Amino acid sequence: MEVTLSTIPFNRPVTAGTEFEYIQQTIKNMDLSGDGAITKQCHALLEEILSVPKVLLTTSCTHALEMAALLLNIKPGDEVIVPSFTFVSTINAFILRGAQPVFIDIRPDTLNLNEEKLESLITPRTKAIVPVHYAGVACEMDAILEIAGRYGIPVVEDNAHGLFAKYKGKYLGTFGCLATQSFHETKNFTCGEGGALLINDPQYIERAEIIREKGTNRTRFYRGQIDKYTWVDIGSSYLPSGILAAFLYAQLESRQQIQSKRQQIWEYYYENLKDWAPEYGIRLPIVPEYCDQAYHMFYVLLPSLEKRQALIAHLKAQGIYSVFHYLPLHLSDMGREFGGKEGDCLVTEDVSDRLLRLPFYNDMTEADQARVVASIKKFF
């Protein structure tokens, strides 16, 4: 009798255990709209762990980035330095305010913003630097902050991949004046769609609350600081529902269990590929010793685009789904409209053609990982 192997997806959202209990309680308490009790519990938990003055949940990391652009008063003609190797939300938030993107190349080791190229891209119009902690491995924040500090430029960390990761013992998301998190279903901790704005500079807190509440001072009203609320600034509706916050709180409560499992998955891939990979011109992730990573993903760099595409097809034929990302932003249709062209970010252009992400999700079994590894080796 022929045995049919089950499909191994690239990603699969997984509950931590108490999501439905918290959702049921939230519904029972009629705590459905934003900023109720369960949302405040999420805020308090993250503020305590990360030692951040203020955390505000948002409907997505994209919206947290949009709030950052509003808080920094980004205006038409301002320049924002951002890696070309990132998801489009990182720069879209600033483009919406009229900013000009200045795409910076990445380091060949960590695939993070190349800090050695940063200072040469700064002009009098530079109004923000947005490092992205790719794969939950820290950018070189000491150098980035030193350069930004000399020029008086705010740093906004896009930490979509890196919640609870550290750089030299300090949590990512706590270096810039602002930082953003993602709780999309592909992230370590999820509520389907969601995000958070981390505010490390207290001067932004009050205005952030106003922007998040449609430009009104409603939050101050609910705290009893004023007897009525009104429209006082620009803003939008960035509050997630209590149901999403309830799901997220259960995930955050289980953070140690989730991270421990993801570390096991990452280390299995690494240990079972590290001695074999160099023989076939394959490079595995590089994590500096002073970086405690988030174990967000596991990728391999293939020798060529052709090998990458062939391996994707081979794995798919085995019922194993893998993906690539990102296409260089400076070479996208929009990127070219802003002046991007071939050769601007050589490492990004090279890596984008060769990177492949392997299946990775919180309840992935060792048996499924063994299938993935065996299928890769069989291909070569």
C-alpha cells in the first residue's frame, strides 16, 4: 500500500492554549472595541518586560509605522533612509506623508542595513533612519545610533521580526525613539493581524495617543483628565479590537514556551545543514555572538537564482512549501519612480535572487523538519 505524505506548509498559525478562553471572557465582558481591559494587559506586559515607557497596540505593524511617520512630522520632500531589502510597509508609511525614500544596501552577513554606507546617504533633508532587524537578528545599533545622534536624526526600528531578541543584552525595539512590532500570522506571536508602537522617548506619548484615537484627546477623557474630548490633531483609527488583544495576550503569556520551541526548530535546521551546506555552495544564516536572535525564520542562500527556483519546485513536488523574499524595493515599479536603478544596492540585488526560506512554525515536528532536510539534500 502506497503511503501518501502529508503536506508541510511554509507557515501555520498555532494557538498557545488559552486564546479561546480569553476571547470568550472578553466577549462576556463586552470588551470588544479597542483599549479595553485586555488591551491594557498587553500594553502592561510588554512595557514591563521591555522596560519601554509606552506601548500601544495597533491594527498592524504597517499602521504602527504610519503613526511613527505622523509623530515625526514627515513632510513632502523629506528623506527617509531605509533598506531596499525589506517589506514594502517599511517605506510606504513614510511615502504616504510625501517622503522621498533613500534606499541603503545591506550587509552580506546578517542581511541588515549596512551601517558603513549610512553616513554617505545623509543630507540636510534626512528626517528619519529606519533600520530593519532582519530575521530577528539585530542591526549594528551602536554605530547607527552614533551616526544618527551626530546629525540629530530620529531612528525608528522596524522590529517586525525581532520581538524579545537582544543586541548586546538589550531588547530590540528599545534603541530608537520609536519602534514597531508585528503580530501578523507569520510572526512568532500572532493575533492574525496586529502590531504595536513602542515609544521610547516620552515626548511622543501624548500625541501618539491622540493620533491613534482619530486625532481626538479621547484617551485623556477616559482617564478623567478632561471633561469632554474633541478633535485636536490629525489621526486615524489604529486600535485593534479586544478580541484580537485577547488572542495576543495568550500568545505573549506563552512567550517562553513559544520561543523555546522555535529555538529548537532553528537549531535543528542549522545542525543538520551546517556541515553539508558549504560543499554545495550554500550559506546558512549568520548570527553575531553579541546578538540574541528571535528565531523568527530559517533561510538558506543558494548559489544562483536558477538553483533557488529549481529547489522550490523540487520541494513543492515533495509536498513541502518554501518561499523567497524580498524583491529589491529600489527596483520595483515604485522604487524606479523614485530613481532606483540596477547597481544601487548590489548585495540586496544578489541576495534577493538566492534566498530561500524553509518551513517554520511553532508546532513543527522534528519528523517534518527531517523530511525538509532530506529533500534538500536529495535535490543536490
